Amino acid sequence: MPERKEKYDCSTTAVMPAYNEARRIEKTVRRTRDHVDRVLVIDDASTDETAREAWKAGADVLTQSSNSGYIAAIKRGFSEADTDIVVTVDADGELPVERVPNLVQPVCTGEADMVQGHRDHIVRPSEKLLTWLASFGGPVGDSGTGLRAIRTHLAQELDLHGACICGVFSLEVLRRGGKIEEIPIRLREVEKPRGIAWQHFAQVFSVGAALFRNWLSS
């Protein structure tokens, strides 16, 4: 395995949930390996060769026994991480993993507990709505981004209730006293289907519940 280029004072694991990403995951893993100590792919019971392609690219792979969704996958990845910092990365190659050092460094130096990549554009109006709603609980930033660096011990404490991470991830970090910072990122162009994110309808209630929990703890 090639030595990663960046030298941090903190050890890092990239947690990469994946479902049926066999066509794209090899490149994503290889790019990510340049910037972290370990890439941990959580294969969410894919029906294609996702796990094999990830392993060939140098990732450690854990396979879910059934398709359980993104939140269950990242929580398993967090629980398996034994480094100082975990970085979340989507498997489809859309996120600019070359920005990982800029995410990690402020967490490593203690300037922030979580650093998010703030995307240059958000395609789905429902996601914008969820972030707007979550912002009533504090400075959540781009609450649906898939590119984050967070202290591992904090990540392992998160409950993450909901159908997806939109709104609830950032709100829970704030509720636990975490400091959130952001850096701008530009998404890569990838060919992938973008259907209606039906889970966002249910996520409105999850964000509402998270806001209520934050209010109770304030």
C-alpha cells in the first residue's frame, strides 16, 4: 500500500458507505487512500461487485447482512474506527477527496470538532429545505454534505435518528457541544441517477425531533 502524502499529527480513517457502486468505487477508494491512513468501506448488502472492487483498490471492507441504509452504514464504520479522526466520503466519486487534508487539519489541531465540505451546489430542493429547517437549531452549515472530518470519539457517541443525515448530523454535533466549521468544495461531475429522495419527506419529522432535543438541552 502506498504511503499517504499528507502528514498529520492525528490518525485518520475514511468511512465510505456503498451500495451497488462497483463501477465507481475503485477510483474513489484509490483517490481517498492518498489522504488517510485507512479506507473502510461499508458495503450495504450490494447485489453487484462493490465489495470486491473496493477490496481490490486497497480498502478494508465490511458487509452488512441486509440493506440497512446510509446511517446504519456510517454508524458501523464509526464503531469500527480506531483512529483519532474519521472522515465520511461517498462512494460515487462526486466528492473532491483531495480536500480531505483541509477538513482534517482543523480537527487535528483542536480548532473544530467537525469540519464539513460545503458544496458549491445542492441539487435537491428537499435537501435545501431540510437544511433551512435545521438552521433554526444553530449554525448547521451544509447539513447534508457527504464529506466531513470529525473526532472519532464524538462520532461514536452520535445517535443519528432519521431516514438520512440531512439536518440531524449537524444538529446532534451541536447538541453535544461540538464546534462545526466548513470549507468550500466543488463537486465532480458523475453520471448517476437522481430520483426523488422520498426519505426527505420523513426526514422533516426527524429534524423536528432533533430541534426539540436541542431545545431541551439548551
